[in-house]
Amino acid sequence: MYGLIGKITATPGQRDELIEILISSTARMPGCLSYVVARDSTDSDGIWISEVWNSKANHDASLALPAVREAIAKGRPLIAGFGNRVETIPVGGVGL
């Protein structure tokens, strides 16, 4: 399995719009076991994304999906920056 946890900082006042774009683009991603978008509780512009995939190859392939490419194009202007990004190897738990 392949995991990814990362932080995105939205441009001021655009966090909810960016969250909607991120959530709406993730309905059909082959190999994706979990894709969770969360508001940062201490940063009004911060978003955390936690992903679990069958493999890194499936994650990488998702970036070529039309819905994901469209979301990237729509969301890019709403992103002020990227924070921590950590790759993980999920081993189990609720939801997996």
C-alpha cells in the first residue's frame, strides 16, 4: 500500500471552495482506498489531505484522469502554497 498525507494552504477566504473542488474530483479513482479532505483546526486557510492507495503506481496514474486534471486546473488559482508532505506505508486500521 501507499499513503500520502499533505497540507495545502488556500488563498485567503478560498478554503471551502478549494475543498469542494478536491472532494468533487475524487469519486472514481482506481486503486484509491481512502481520500480524506479535512480543515486544519488552527489555520483558517489550511487543508489536510490523507490518501491511501493500493500502490504508488495507482496514485501516479490518478493524476492523468480527466476529473483529476480538471480539478487541478480549477483548484490551482486557489492555492497559496503547500506545506508538509509525507509518504507513508499504511498497514491497516478502520477503513482499510
